Amino acid sequence: MKRPMKESDLKYKGLPFECENCGNKPTAEDVVKFKGACELCGESIVAYSVDTAELILKLKQESK
């Protein structure tokens, strides 16, 4: 593990991202920041893709 896991890492955030290795549920911001890798263990984040994360972020900005 790159850093210790916290309870908040496993909390569902309403987004389709999850690490199948450690269970981390990152935000779209985290998926983009770490280029699709899990911040905690380095494995690939499964669900959709970095492109999906970027689209979610863009849509969130447009809805403000």
C-alpha cells in the first residue's frame, strides 16, 4: 500500500469507480489525478475509465 487506508476510502461516493484489489472508491478527481491507478495500492481502477472521470468532472463544472 502506498498509504494507510482510511474508512472514507471505502465509502461509496456515488461514482462508478472502485479498485478491485483493495476496495478503494476514489472520486473522479482522484481517478484523473492518478491517471487511472489506485492511490492506495497502484492497481488500475475498474469501472469505466479516466475519460469517464474527466467527463463527470466537466459535467459537474457545467452544472454549477
